[in-house]
Amino acid sequence: MSATSAPSPSSAIGARLAGYRPYALAAFRFVTGLLFACHGAATLFGVLGGAGGSGATAAVGAWPSWYAAVIQLVGGSLLALGLFTRTAALIGSGSMAYAYFVVHQPEALWPMQNGGELSVLFCWTLLLLVFTGPGALAVDGLLAARRGGASTAAAREERVTATA
């Protein structure tokens, strides 16, 4: 085998897909934010089946359901827009960790047993967005560009993606 062998098919595919990474991340962020916001709207306003699919709403100020729903609605909307992405994702992730350990985990150990799958998935999905940032097509990127953000995280993300 020569030292200049052809690249493996998987590395060629990876190289081709690397340019789309910021857009795939943006789609991931948008869908996650939209679903998170819908979950909050259902609990606050009784739409989309209401709280827990019962058509009910959380009483204003009821701990923790009403506060969690506000975090979900506001945080999910911010995520969908790509505005304050990392902060919204961190707060949302924490609220989902709280939901799992306080509401679901006392019922049984595993998420499949205690109905906490959605809380676990949102928790880890939002935590991933804390570390990856918003991707392309985010208001955060527009704001950074307006501030002359050559040194901002969004600009660094674009440079890293371009060299990947």
C-alpha cells in the first residue's frame, strides 16, 4: 500500500458534510426549541393537548409546573430564534434535570419506568446546545456581526467549521 492511498469513503463523506454542519446544527436547535416551547405552551394555555395531554393548564404560580412551563415557553422560543442560545439552553437543561430528579426519579430508577424519558432527552439535548452554540441562521450570529464580532464565539465556530 502506498503512502498516498485514496481517502476512505467515510472520510470523504465526512469532508463533504462538514460544510453543512452549521446548518444541521441550526435545524437541530430550531426543532428542539420549537418542541420545548410547544411543551410550555401546552402546560400554560391548555393548547396542543394541555398539561400532560389532559387538556388542563398549570395554575398561575404553581410550583414547579407553572415555572417550568414559563422556562419551556420562553427558553424554547429563544432557542428557535437562536437568541441567547447558550444561556437559554443551560437554564432549560437545568429545569429538565430538576424535573427528572424531583418529579420522575422518585417513582422508579429508570426513565422507561418512571415516565421521565422526555425530561432526560430535553436535558441532554439542551446541554449539547450549551456546548455547540446555535449554529448558522441564529439571531446571536447577527448580533455578533453587528458588534464587529471577529473575536466572538460565532465567528470562531465558523472558522472551526470551515477548517473541519
